[in-house]
Amino acid sequence: MAHNESLARGLWLLAYLGLPGCVSQPQPQPASPPPDTTVYFYPARGQGAEEQDRDKYECNSWAVQQSGFDPSAPNTPPHLRVQVAGGPPPGAGVATGAVAGAALGAAVSRPWEAGQGALLGGLAGAIIGGAAESTAAERARQQAAANASNARAAQLESQALNFRRAMSACLEGRGYTVR
């Protein structure tokens, strides 16, 4: 029992020590956050890497033509540069932290207490992963808000959303799952 208590205290201490670095001073919030222009796509029909690259290029060209917006243009503000990513969507930090914490909790526990150690480690890891992801997202939102302050920015944001919609429609039409 004493081992369980010390394990629990150790994991909560780890979570407590990891969170202060994630706290920042409150910043003024913009009236409305800029649009999320990242397009995540996943092959739904077993498309290979070469086909994915070709489809991404062709859909990008089509979306630029449809929306009148080119996210790769040098004068495009950084927060409007649409990214097309085949990587993890938001929330992956929480899941990664939970899995890593569960593995660590099970590894440092006695063999007959591995389940409880995994549970406590998973909870602590999820807290730390979520806090880290939240901080990164907040920084990104603050940077984007600082760049979007005039009428031209509003027009570009509208075009960026239209580009994202066109890009998503094209990729979906080619058999991809888009988020």
C-alpha cells in the first residue's frame, strides 16, 4: 500500500511540476479567432505515397484556381498559409501523454500493481500532454490574432477558407478522408 501511495504522489508531483511551465499571463482575446486552415487528409482507398503527393499537388492547383487564393504566395500572412498535413490532428498530445504515462506507470510499479500504476501514469500523462498541447495552441492563436487586424486580412481569411473548402472537396473526391 505504501508503494502505491508513493507512486501516486510521484506521478502527481510530476504532473504538478510539469504544469507551471505551461501557464502564461492572460492576453487580450481577439473578437473572433482566425480560421484553422490546416487540411489533414488520410488515404481511404490505399493510395500510395506517390499518388498522395500527386493528388495533393493537383488539388492544390485546382483549389487556387477556384478560390483565387494561393497560400504559398510570399505576401500571404503566416496564419493564412494553408497547410496540408498527413499527420496527427489536434488531441494527439493528450493521447500520446496518456499512453506514455501508462507505460511508465506500469514499468515503475510492482508486477502485481502494474494495472494501478498504468492507470495513474495514464492520467498524469494525459494531463501533461493536454496542458502542453493547449499551451502550443494558445500561442498559435495569439500569433494569428496579432497578424489579422485590418480589412485586407479579413478578405484573405475569407479566401483562405474558400481555398480550404476547395482543397477538401478535391481530396474527398479522390477518395481521401479529410479533417
